[in-house]
Amino acid sequence: MGSVTGSISIAAPFAEVYAVVSDPGRLPDWCTDFARASRRDGDHWTVETPFGPVEVRSSADRATGVADFRVVSEHGDHRAFTRLVAVSDSETEFVFTRLFGEGEGEAEAPRLLSVIEGRLKTLSSLF
């Protein structure tokens, strides 16, 4: 199993960036290629995507800057791990790592990294 990682410095305080990233209800705001709508569904979220609805489970810990996601659907099980670091009172570093899913490998890495970079730019533009 492998992964791809992208990062970006965001000109916003940690608390503001964390509030967006750690809330699965905000996925449509910054994962625009993936999430069309998001709603709480018991202990997980259901996210409407171009491929149909998927289940999203998340775990977040503000103290450590962790916001992790597991996406489960008929297309497989995908995991993304994010970390936020307060660089200063007005800057946050955001790191996004996506593990390869079933059937994915190094050949898909450039495409997956491009997707991550698009999401990072969209997230940064919110601030």
C-alpha cells in the first residue's frame, strides 16, 4: 500500500481552518470534485458524490490538529489523513495524505496528487 501527500500554507488562524476541515458537513465547500452534499446519518455522514452516495466516517482531535476520514462505498474503502499545524496566529499548515485504495498504486499517484492539490487550493481560497 502506498500514499500521496500534499500540503499548503493557509493565511488563516488554526481554529478557523480546523472548524472547516474537521466538519464533514463542510466537505462540499472544499472537496468540490467529490462532495456535492453532506448530511449526518447516525454515527457517520452520507455524502452525495458524482458516483452516488458514500458513507464517510471521521475522527478529529483539535488538540493534535487531526482530522481523518474513511470513505466506504461500493467502489471500495478509501482513507485520508490530515494534520493542521499552527505556524503563527494567522497562518496554518495543512497536510493531506490519501492512502491508495484497492486497485490503486503508483501509476495513479500523479492523478491523485492533482486532486489533492485542487482541494488544497479550494480550501485556501475560503479564507
